[in-house]
Amino acid sequence: MALLEEESHRDALQAAWLEYQKARKRFETVYREHAKERPALFENLSGNTVEPLYGPDEKRSDPTYYLAKIGFPGEYPYTRGVHESMYRGRLWTMRMFAGFGTAEDTNRRFRYLIEQGEGGLSTAFDMPTLMGYDSDDPHSVGEVGREGVAVDSLEDMEQLFDGIDLDQVSTSMTINGPAAIVWAMYLALAEKRGIAWEKLRGTTQNDILKEYIAQKEWIFPPEPSMKLVTDTIEFASQHVPQWNPVSISGYHIREAGSTAVQELAFTLADGFAYVEAALRRGLDVDAFAPRLSFFFNSHLDFFEEIAKLRAARRIWATRMRDRYGAKDPRSWKLRTHVQTAGCSLTAQQPEVNIIRTTTEALAAVLGGCQSLHTNSMDEVLSLPTEKAVRIALRTQQVLAYETGVTHTVDPLAGSYYVEALTDRMEEQAKAYFDKIEEQGGVLACIENGFFQREIADAAYRYQREIEQGERIIVGVNAFTEGNEESIERLKIDPSVERRQIERVKAVRQKRDGWAVQKALEEVQRAARASENLMPALIAAVRVYATEGEIVEALKQVYGTYQERAVI
């Protein structure tokens, strides 16, 4: 009996090796014919050549698990990455968050970052802009230009990207409630410059579900907000094919205090909800899914963060193919931007934050991100100075060019620890999906407070562990010598608010008031008729209707949202 079992096992192992060898040969053919490699010296410091890909070894492993759960990069289930050559072919986009003061102030920072070697622009907006208020609104007092750039009208967008070729850069915009309006301004600016929308590349965050779950920057109730997001998905698929209309964002869920597993599960659940909303609209899944992108946090638990990104790709690919019927492999690929964890930064000994950010950035790279933002050491204290931003960007450049981690694809594949973590996170995320579906889906879980309670409980546990000394945070509950050190901070001149208010008032004085009124009426008509709002929004910003005016017009149709208290 034992002999038969041994022979059966040997036959199964031999069959698995034959299957693996065929799959490996197929991959190598694809890689040779289609993959592009950047000009670089793919050798380690000892002069040894580093191969593009490493996999199971016949002397030491069984390929069965590899074939079922890991696979090859650029192939389903994408555990090892969404592209065959990953960073051997092209490095991730180094995208530093920037935005403060007036449009001119941020434009200067954009130009500085481009000069320093940045490959993509990432725009932070101030709180009034995020909440749909113009700079001269009473709600905006004291906040204009403080946490990002103030954008009230198309004129601000013109100044923000003055001298920057929109068809030569990739632009990310971190905005949600009024995302469709700000995107309309960007499209109108391109149109005014004679740039075809088909040439525009970039992303609007536009993830309203995570606002209700974590960040709390909403304007309208969930249903009309979801309708606006679906409008942008539909419009992008038809007119702006290289644009990512939604960046489904776990980052803010993690910043609110969630665990890595909760970030993974809640983010993907939000992504599924957007897919289902677009399918209900009647859109073909393969017409829009390839342009959905993701945004994850990279925290300090190094291997957990790597496993999270690998699990995310596998879960997304399986659900898109098997549940939503996507046929195009591009619809199966989870492409993600990653930002290092703001919530891990400390006000104490802020220069130590450089080490935290480096560790988190390395996890993002080893996890296979497509673009990366590294936080500056001073962001816990203020908006970052140019020096702090330069160090954060240089961190990425050192990782890319000096460490050798970009020489081979997914170098941690096959690690007992990493693969066990990846499997466990996948299983735990699926358990959360079941809980969400049992309660009626994402919107129902927002209304009943499920997400909020789960995150609050996780945040409480983490804080208690710090306060009880179970988790060591350098400079906070241990190694506190040096906490008296101070660093230079960026200060926003109070005159910024006055100048921005004068600008928005001047825009109203010189524009065609009758054209603006008609455009706002058309926005309301389209909203009441449940039409796609993007054409009406673009027409409104063309005549310099302000963001606040458009939001107020939509509030009269959609109303506003008041969150239930969660206990």
C-alpha cells in the first residue's frame, strides 16, 4: 500500500513538473517576443547576472502550489505582477503629492518636481475645494490653500498647469465629492489648448464609497454620489480612454485605523460595488474595467504589506473573470498606486520618519506597485518643504537605481512566509466579503455602520497596544531622547486666502453671467433627468461657473448627507 502511494505521489510530481516546464517555456516565449527591458546593468555588485525571473527548483520544490496560486508575472492570477517584465521593463511612476496655496504656488512646486526627475504629477486640493465650497464661502474661512491648492474655476486650473504639457504628463487628482467637476475643468483646459482628450493620461481618485467609510469628505447622499462616479466611468470609457476615472482607495481606510486585512477587503469590496454599478448602467465590463485603478497604503509591517498587494491582485483577477465575466485580460489586472503610511509618521524625532518611509516604500516596490508616493519626513507637522520632498523623492530613486530590487520580477515569490501570508490575507478578505454580502452590500454596510465599527475597533486595539507598551514606536513610547529636536516647516502666508478670494470674485465679474446661469440650469436639468452629467459639467466650467456654484446647483437636486452616529 505504501509503495503504491509513493508511486502515485511520484507520478503526480512528475506530471506537475511537466506542466510547469510547459508553462515556463510558454512564458519565456512571450517574454522574449513581447517584453521590453530598459537599458540597465542587470548584475549584482559581485558581477553575477540576475535573471528576469526565478521559480521552483526541481531539486528543492514541488511546482503544484506554484502553478495553482502563484503563476507567472503578466499572467492570470497576477500574483507575481501585472506585467511580464515589471521593473526590468519600466520602473514605477514616481509621483509626489503636491498642492498648497494658490494655483501659481503649486505650479512652481510642480515644475520643481519635474526638474528633480518626477514622472507624474499628483495634485492635493485644499479643504474648501474638497468639500465643494468656493474660497469666498463663509465655510472656507481659514482653510484656503492650507492643506492643498485652492481651485475655484477653470482660471485656477489654467494657472495650475501653466507651462506644463498635459499630453506629456500623467496627472493624478486627489478629490472625491466634487471630482467630476474638477475633472471637467481639466478636460476643458485640454480642449482650450487644442489637446485631444484621447491623449490625456491620469487619474481622478473619485472614490466616494471610502469617504463614507473612512475619510468623511462627502457632499451628496450615497445613491446620487454613486451615480456621479458611474457617469465618469462611462464618459472616460467613451471619450478619455487613457484616463483612470476612479482610484479605488484603501489608503484612507488604513489611515483611519483599519488593519491591513480590513484595508484589503473593504477596498476590493468598494471596487466590486463600482463594477456592479457600471454593469447596471448597461456598460460592457471590458469597456471600463481596464481603466479602474487602485490606491493602497504601505505601512510598517514589511511582509504583510507585500502579501497584501499580491493577494489583492489574485482576488481581483479571479472575481473579474469568474463573477463579472470579463474576457479581456486587462480587466483582470489590478493596477495600483501606493503611498507610504502617513499615520505611521511621528511628530517626535521627525527625521526618523525617513527610515519609516524607506521601509514602507521598499515593501510597495517588492509588492509590485505601478506608481509610488513617498511621504516627506515633516508631513505630520505641516505641508512638506522642498528639502523634505526632495529627500522623499530621492528615497525612491535610490531604491530604483542602487538596491538591485528591480533586477528580477517578484524576488520574494516562493518564500514560505510571504506565500503563507498572501494565502491567509486572501482567505480573511473573502470572509469579509461574505459578511458584507450578508448585510446587503457596501451601501447597506455604510448605512448600518459596519465598516465604521470594524475600523474603530481596530484603531482602538492598536492605540491601546502602544499605550501599554506592547508595540514599540520609536520616539513615542521608547527611545525618546532627542524629541526636543525641531526642523524647518513650510508656512502658508495668510495673504494667500485674500488673494484667492479676490481672484474668484474677479472671475465672476468678467465672465458672461447669463451664460453661467443657463449652464447651471442645464446641470440641474440633466441631474433631474438622470442623464450623464459630464457634458453639462464641462459646458458649465467652460463659461467659468465655479465649483461652489455647480455644487450648490446639484444640492438642490440631490440634497446633502448626514451620517448616522456609530456606537
